[in-house]
Amino acid sequence: MGLLLPLAVCMLATSCMVASLPEQVLMPSPLLLSHGCNNSDVLAVAGFALQDINSDRKDGYVLSLNRVNNVQEHRQDALGSVYYLTLDVLETDCHVLSKKAWRDCGERILHQSVYGQCKAIIYVNKPRRILYSPAYNCTLRPVSRRKIRSRCPDCPSPSPTDLSDPKVLEAATESLAKYNKESTLKQYSLFKVTRASSQWVFGPSYFVEYLIRELPCTKSPGTACILQLPDSPPVGICKGSLSKRGLEKFVDVSCNFFESQELVRILTVEEPQQKNTALTDSPSEVAPKGSVQHLPELEDEQPEDSKGKSPVEAFPVQLDLTTNPQGETLDVSFLFLGPMKEQLVVLPFPKEEQRSAECPGPAKMDNPLVLPP
Ligand SMILES: *[C@@H]1O[C@H](CO)[C@@H](O)[C@H](O)[C@H]1NC(C)=O
Ligand SMILES: *[C@@H]1O[C@H](CO)[C@@H](O)[C@H](O)[C@H]1NC(C)=O
């Protein structure tokens, strides 16, 4: 509970602002410590940061940690440390609204992988059991299909399909209709298609994933249920497919429902975590700020003869709470219960050249096709 309370307070605080540091207290170029990227403390902080990123997001799929790419620690005297993390990540098959922990989510198969990089700033105060991430940003790209094809030209695999393709909507609608028909009581409507691919099997086949909402009426023969609660949230995610052979249609569907948020909250409050590391937390209580940017496959952007042009950063991720090389203060008093004003010093995100020889760390999936260059 000692941890949960300050974090709840943190959620209510609106004045989590960066303020300029007065000239006279500027420190001589602050010391950043490099750590190995396979260090167990670093991995624990990285795992928490990613959990935090996932729980902050409202859209997209849960990201899992593939490897720690870089880490710098900035010690803050008695207050603990601020870590600057660069993480190489992979998209999993769990939607963020499922609120599943990234470790519990499945990997995508190689030719459907989406991978990228996140940067996160995270404040760690072990004695006070505080973990707080004021900011993150990520950039993702789908795996290069050209590279996959060049390795395995004859491997059949579905190609990603534009979500606005009417065939995609048809596959979602038809598969959901099948689900509703087989459902004994509740009825669902399509909220949003989240992923789609297509492949020629014995005719055109479309594979879709989509969020569904619950309709506020139960099944009764002969009546259409079109009423919709205006703000009803998605309650689950379905995987469906529609394949055609001549005039024959084959429809497949399976749906998974999200745990209700109320239930998740009760469980986190009633089960204080008793692990021996201080790096545990209730992720749903923290609200870091950031976004996940989706870019196209790498090759699409880089023409063959890019000579003369300055090299484009493959996974640009901007994360700077300040541009002042001396740093600026970040008020974190709301994380503490006392009346004291507690301030951290945050720096511009360290450059990539500053890194330990033991970075990047070992990758869980070390195929170069899913590792940012
Ligand atoms: C995160 O990235 C966006 C652009 O994708 C940028 O506008 C924003 O300033 C970044 N956040 C920080 C804290 O740098
Ligand atoms: C990373 O750490 C684990 C556990 O400490 C160890 O088993 C593994 O060999 C290490 N890997 C590398 C590449 O150092």
C-alpha cells in the first residue's frame, strides 16, 4: 500500500511540470553512469517501463521487450536515480485494452512482425518504492516483406492489407455475424478493425482482427438490435477470416473478451505485491505521457541510390523533456507524502554514442529482420 498511495496521488496531480533551473544551482556537466544491458536491475527497470508504456496506451497492440538497447543512469543524491532507456520492442498479439502484461502475450510470426524502438525516462527510488515514468515515445515499423521474400521466395504468407479496403470490412462484418448467430445471449457490434491481411488460398482470403462492443439488447428472434450506447467501450477482440472459392464462402471467427477494468482495479488494490524487489507496481495507476508512431516498412522509404543524402534515422524517436544541456528540474513532490518540495534534474536524452560495451543486451528474438539497425 505504501507504494500505491503516492502513485494515486500522482494521478491527481496536474502540475507535473518542468521548470527552468536557476543559473546559480547549475551543476558542472552531470555524470551519467552506463550499465550493461543484461544487468538484472536494468532489465527489471526496463520491464517496468514497458509495462507502464503499455498501460498508458489506448490503441494498438501490447509491446514486448526484445532487448535493452542502451541505458544511462543519472543519480540524484538522496532522491534515487533517473534512467534513460532505449528499448528494442516487438508487437505482441494482445491488444492494449486487454491490459495483459507483455510477458503473458504471444509473439507474432516473423512475416507479420512489427518491431521498433522506445525511449523512456523513468525515475526509480528503491527505498521509497517509487517508480515513475514521466515520458516515453516509440516508433514501430512492419518487418520488411521484400527481405522476407528474398530469403524465402516461395513461402506462402498473407500480405498486410489496408484497413480501409472494403473486403476487410466485409470479412469483419461476416465473421462477426457468424459469432452473433452462434452466441446464445449477447450480441456485439464492430468497433474498429485493428489488423488485416490477405492471401490467395483457393481463392481470395481475408484475415482480420477487430474490437467489438456489446449491444445493449439480448438476442430475440426477428428483431434487429441496432441501439448503441454512445460511449460503450470495446469489450473484446475477435479474429475472423473470410475465404471464397467460386461462390462458396468460408467464415471463421473467435473472440476474446477483456477483463473488466473495475475487476482489474480491485485486484491490484487488494493484492499488494510482495516480491523481494522494490520494482513492482500497479501499472494502471500511473499515467506517463507519450505516443507510439507507426512508420511504413524500412525499404519503402529508402531508395536504392541514397548516395549524397544524409542517412535517415531508421527508427527516429524523440524524447526530450528539456534541451538545456545542464538539465532542468522536474517537480516530483506529488510522489512523496511529505510537505517537502522534491525535485529531480532531467537532462536532454543522452546520445547513442554514450553506451556501455555490454549494450545492446541479448535479444529474445535475435533475427536481424526485427532488430532496429
Ligand atoms: C514524442 O514524440 C512526438 C512526435 O512523435 C513529439 O512531438 C513529442 O515532443 C515527443 N515527446 C517528448 C517528451 O519529446
Ligand atoms: C545475460 O544474463 C543471463 C542471466 O544473468 C545469463 O544467463 C546470460 O548468459 C547473459 N547473456 C549475455 C549475452 O551476456
